[in-house]
Amino acid sequence: ANSTDEVKLILGDNWEHDSQLALGPNKKLAVDLNGHYIKRTRDHKKISDGSVFLVEKGATLTVLDSDPDSVGYDGIQGGVVTGGASGNCAGGVHIEDEAHVIWEGGTLYDCVTDYHGGGFYLDGSSEKTTLKMAGGRIYNCQTIDSADNCHGGAIYVKNGTVDIDNVSFDSCYSEDYGGAIY
């Protein structure tokens, strides 16, 4: 698809992989978890760029779940994004400068980093980098095992705009500051 088209992906089954899903500059992708899960198979072994998603400059990632009543991954109800383990930042979703994530449903679960942003890392240089959450859950995302400071168990904002409405934060942790948001 060219940069003006939004590609829509509806999961028909669970998806396990061990590579970062990168959404290139200015691309648009909508992922309907449809009650399934996307799992990065890191088993908490942190590597550089170990996040599940990388949203590059100018790109927009939308995540929703059209089957929130199904039993997803690890007994969690509905669709799940899980398994990111990063050694530099962003256990779950790395949002680069001027990129956008719209999270409308599903659970970001059990993602870890030893730096900043166990769940989401907003890596912006201005407020043009955005995370808009209108539903969903961040569960058991953590910043742990760092030789330096690590902040933002669920969300770390270097610079950008965050809009949160009707989102549940459960069991997120940071060994330094901001168990939920920093």
C-alpha cells in the first residue's frame, strides 16, 4: 500500500514470532486483534529493539479488538499484544518522533525493558508524537533489571502527547519512577 492508504489486518488466529513488527515511515496500519493474540517470543530475554511494534516517523498504528469477550492469551479476556523484551527501551510499542498510536481495545501484556517504557515508549522530539488510548488495558508491563535508571512501567513519555480515556492499568511496575506513567 502507498503511504496514503491504511492497511487493515484482522487476525483470524494467534500469531507468534520473534522479530519486531516495524511500521515504516508514513505508513498506516489498523490491526483488529479479533480476540486473538500477537506474541513476540522473547521469553523475557531482552535484546536491542526487542519491542513487539516499532512505529516509525509519521506512521500511524491503530489497535482494536472486535471480539473482547473471547479468552485470549494466558487467560486474559479479549485480544492481547504480548512478549516484548527490550534491552534499550519500549518493551511493547516504540513510538518514534511524529508517529501515532491509537489503542482502542485489547490488552498490552507482560512486556519488559531494562530502560524506559515497559509498555509504550514515546520517543518524540515534540508534541507531534501521540498515543491515544480510548479503551483497553495495560497489564504487567515493567521496567526492571537496569544498571541505570529506568522509568515508566506502562508508559514513558520522552516528549509527545498522551490522551487516555477508559483504560485499565494493572500490575505495572518500574524499579525507579513511574510504575504506570513517567
